[in-house]
Amino acid sequence: RELHHKKHHNTYVTALNAAEQAYAKASTPKERIALQAALRFNGGGRINLTGHINHSLFWKNLAPAASEKKGNGGVLKDGPLKNAIVESFGTFDNFKKEFNTTTAGIQGSGWGWLGLNPTTKRLEITTTSNQDPLLTHVPVIGVDIWEHAF
């Protein structure tokens, strides 16, 4: 986690800050347009912003493992989240199995999400490619499925 947080996520933040500074210094619309194209081509722009957003949500999902007696990570306590998971998936074990199966199907890099469908008001498992954010649901849990995360 330390490498992932201090190196990988920091790269997104650094690149986003640099892109914002360069954009702010551009004095003409033509320079701004040229800068946007260069940022996108070089992996900047949107991927850095959403990489930062996705990772910021991801860090909030983490807690030290209960099995290591350092926290309560991996333990789902009784409450609204557990109730919603059981309502949507039958059991917590069913949810874990479906989440693992769905995220194992990601080809290349992406994210696995537990999100609230705003129309049905039910929890659903979905995925996004690369650093694309979850826009169709309200994110509840996000898991980085990029190869650097393992």
C-alpha cells in the first residue's frame, strides 16, 4: 500500500497540479487547446483527475485487517450497509463472490465498484475501465484492479 499511495497516487496528484498550473499560464485559447491535446496524449488531463478521485475514494475504503488485530478491516458490522448488501445480494458471502467474479473479468486495467443505483435504490456491482470514474451509480466501495495494485 505504501508504494501504491506514495508513488502511484502521488504521480496522479503531481501531474494534475502541473497540468492545472500550465493551463492557468496559457494566455490564449489556442495555447489552452494545444495544451489540452498534449496533456491527453501524454496520459494527463482527465486520467490524472479521475485517478486522483478514484484513489482518494479507495484509500477511504481501507482499514487495517482485523485478522492482524490492528483494526476492523474485512469485518462488516451490522448496520445500513450490511442490510443493503443482504437485500441486494442475499448474503455478504454472495456479494463477495459476485464482486470477485465481476472484477476478475476486467481485461487490462480498471476499477470494481459497489454502487447505489439512483433509479432502483439498490446496490449493484459494476466496473469501469482504466481510471474512468463511476458515473452511473453513487460509489460506495471502489477497488483498484490495475496490475500495480497487487
